Amino acid sequence: MGCLGCLAGPICTGLLLMISVWGIFFLGGVGGLFYNQSMGLMADLPPESDEEKRADWSERVPKIEQLYRDNGRNCLIAAAAYVVVFLYSAVRMFFIARN
């Protein structure tokens, strides 16, 4: 595995495997809830400016929906990063077990 092979021993690799599996499920679930526009996650949206708070509700709804979509996409991107970490750790664990 070259230089990347020396980065993680068996304990670190196992820990990376477990954390990446948890991250994939957690961030995938939160991303799905953001795409579903869950009201429980409205507090986790970026704050609106004072001008946006004074706007009519019909103008605010599309902006809030866009914020939900943006947060959902960001969560799914982070989950994809965890998939990459999982794949690296799985390959590394395979080579450790083979030796």
C-alpha cells in the first residue's frame, strides 16, 4: 500500500472502520431528514438576516426550502467522505489480516 499503508495500525484501522460506519448512517439519516424538511431540524438551519425575517412569509418559504436542500446536500457529501474512509480502512484491514 506504499506510504498510505503505514498510516494506520490494526487498532486505528478498526476504529476508523467503526466511526466511518456510524458516520455513514448518521449523516445519511440527517441528510434525508433535511431533504424531507423535518421541522425538528429548523433550528439547525443558518440564521436569517433581519431583513429576511421581516419579509412576507410567501417570500421566506422558498429561501427556507433552499436552506434545507443545501444542508441535506452537505450532509450527504460528508457521508460520502465517510464512505471513502470506510473503503480505505476496509482495504487496509484486509491487508493487515492477510499478513
